[in-house]
Amino acid sequence: MKGCEGICNITMFNEESYKILFNNKKNYEDGHDDEKVKSVLEYTKTKEYMEKNFNREAVVINPLKACQPLGAFYAAIGFENTLPYLHGSQGCAAYFRSHFSRHFKEPFPAVSDSMTEDAAVFGGHNNIYEGLKNSYTLYKPEIIGMCTSCMAEVIGDDISSFVNNAKKQGDIPEDVDVVTAHTPSFVGSHITGYDNMLYEFIRYFGDELSPKHEKINVFLGFDTYLGNFTEIKRIFSLFGVECTIISDPSEMLNSPADGNYKMFRGGTKIEDLKKAPGAKGSIFLQTYSMSKTIQHVKNQWGQVTRVINPIGLKGFDDLLVAISELTGKEIPEELKAERGKLVDAITDSYYHVYGKRFAVTGDPDIAYGLTRFILELGGEPVHILVTNANKKFTKEINKLLEEFSKEDSCKVYPEKDMWHLRSLMFVEPVDYLIGNTFTKLVARDTDTPLIRIGFPIFDRHHLHRYPVIGYQGGINLLNWIVNGILEDIDNKTKDSPNFDIVR
Ligand code: SF4
């Protein structure tokens, strides 16, 4: 490729030297001959193999989920002057940071206390003492959001008492708040970790009774579309109502390049979190990434709570009605006009999406919202595969399919992984796959066009900046879906006389 010869890898692996290298590697590993590899590969595309694959119990292959502490990091970074801290191995923290940095194209400030073999044998207390001391000395956070990796959980480190000891012996000042959350990755996923950390922040700062006020609390959950945070603020300002977003990473992960790097930027103010129990109500925009937190707020804060998935037309209608009911304010005319524009956009594109078969993957909340939006567009969800789904999700999404009379044509696959997805896509193919960057492997393998929605997305830039909620978010989603379809049509017709300027 001209312009980047010698440095880019777009064509590099096609060079003769690499072909020889790959071949030598294969010979060294005593690999099977091409014929054998091809025949096994073909077998893995069959129905017979799919049945075996779905009976698999002892191994998980490429699950579509991440570790608990990754979610805990994301919850913690949404609060002002907070440093996410992993009590555990350095490699775990490096993986979480790189995931976020590749997705947001931003630095993700978080630390670990680098537990190694000695800590696994003698306990990780010294790591916490030294880790807290270094973190405070170097970065001066006001709050540390501490979570745990598997190693710390397996040996049963009591992180709260280690933190108390660290304060008593002067490793960090007494007034530095350290919020601790246990996040063992051998259960749950990143959304469980998000919930665990958010819950601990609320218990630590937000459980004191506070005077009543007119604001509304909004919890977006494990939402990596930063445009959604801006959209929520805009919508509340159109209503003329103040809201407090509980955990807001949108400034931290979208900082301007002005020559000054700030370790901490934006985030929910702790004084606002302390006042949150006195708010008029709380609206939760995800269910499965906040189940423990929702329950706690319902039980402890004694205020009206609503849980609404705001993706798509109905989702956002529901949210506006909830805001209107909670505040007693009319839905603003501007938002009514925006609704009309989304309906118009859907009408313009409906005939391209109608009847198209989709496989939907992702975290439960986004998978639910996307499935409903595809149904609103006249599309046909066929497979819904959610690795980190629970029974409640399966029940609720099946109910949604029944509402649209699609219970026979669409099947839900909770707790399944990408190797299951691959089998499904070979045996019961669809027109389009919706998923994150990792699902590109299956999309390429099965020659299915991929529409990238979800987390993480490493191989496309800036999608996270857009909202996917609100009527404007609906237009963005529609844009990605329908233009994905049109791109596919263009690809399929490029060697044919079918050359259309207008579609
Ligand atoms: S599974 Fe556990 S040990 Fe592995 S990266 Fe995740 S937190 Fe670390």
C-alpha cells in the first residue's frame, strides 16, 4: 500500500517472507495437511456439528463478555476525582485499560497493586499498603474506587480491613475515601462488576437521608455511548428540569486535546450523590447492569423509581412519559417534533429493513433495546445471543417477541458464546449480524455483513460519541442499520448491471 510501506500491516502479511514464515511455523508445529484442515473446517459448518457444539458443557469459547473489574472501573471513573484501583494482577488492569483506550481512543487512568505469586501465598495486604501510598503520592485522588481480580478473591483478601490498616499506619490520609467492591470474575461479567461498584458508591456516599428537592436522578448503567449522556442532559434541559446523572464518565473519556492532560475530569459530584436520596425520583435506563443498585435504591431511598430501556421509538416514548409524570411537566414540543422526524426517517428506510433477518448479540440491555428497535423497523430478529444473560432477560425478551408474534421465528440463546454463534450462522444463516468488534470473526467466517453496535468497538472510530437513545439516537441507529444494508447491496451488485444511484 502506497504511503505506508514498511509500517502498516494492511498488506504486510501477504508478503512472500510472511507466507514462508507461516508455512515454516505450520511445518514446525507438525500441523495437518491442507486437505484434512479443510475437511474438518467444513464439518464444523454442519448441523450435526452444531448439535454437538450446543451440547458442550465443559468449555467456553470466546464468550461475549468481559471481567467484573472492567465494569467496576467504568462505574468508578464516572465520579469526580476518583481513581479506579484494582487489587490484583497488573495484567488484568492492563487488559481493562487497553479495552477502554481502544474503544474510546482516550487514556484510561486506573492503577493496580500488581499482586504476584508471593501475595497469593502470604496475602495481598502489603500490595494494598504500598499501592495506596503510591497512588495517593503520584495522583492525589480524592476518592479511590477499589475492586478485586480473581487472585485476590480466591485467596479471600479482606480489602476493607486492609484499607483501614493503611489509613491507620499513615499510607494514605484518613480523609481519602476508598470505596471497596468485591468483583470476582469467575462469576458474572463486566455488568455485574459495574453494578457492584455502583452499589458500593451509593452505600458509601448516598445513604444518608438528605433534604427533599426537585431534581431527578438518572442512572445510565454500563453505557459506553457517551453521546447518550449528553442527550439525557439536553432532554432534561428541554423539560426545564435538573437531573443528576449518577456515574457520568462522558467528560473523562472525551477530553479536548488542548495540551493539558488532566488525570481527573468531570464526573458526578459527590455532593450531588449525597443529595440523590432526597430527589423526586430515580430513573434507571438499564436493568441488568444495575439490578442490585436498583433494588437498593428502591428499598432505601423511599422515592419513585422507574426502570426504562430507552432505545427505539417505544423506549424513548416511555422515558418521556416517565419524566413528564415524575415532574408534572408537559413533553416539550421540540421533542414531539423530533419524534416525528424519527418516524419520517423510519418511513424513508422501512422497505430496506423490512423482512431482513438479523442475529443480535451484546449485553442484555442493549440487546433488548436493539431487538425491539429492529422489530419496530419491520426487521426479523432470528437469533438473539447474549452470553451474560440471566433467566429474567430470557423471560422478558421472549415476552417482547410474543408481543410482535415472533416467538416461533426467533430464538434466544442465553449464556452462549461466539463458537455457538458461528454454528448458528452457518446452519441457520441471517442477512445481518449486529455486534461488537469481536463478532467480526464470525461475520468474516460466515460471510455475513456486520453492523457494529455495542462494546467494545475497536475497529471503527467515533461511534461511541453518538447517542443511541432518544429520537436522535434512533436516527443514528437507523443510519447504521440501513446504511449497513445499502453498503451490502452495493457490494453484492458491484459486478452486475444493477447500478443504482438512488436507493
Ligand atoms: S478473569 Fe480474573 S484473572 Fe483473568 S483477566 Fe479477568 S479478573 Fe484478571
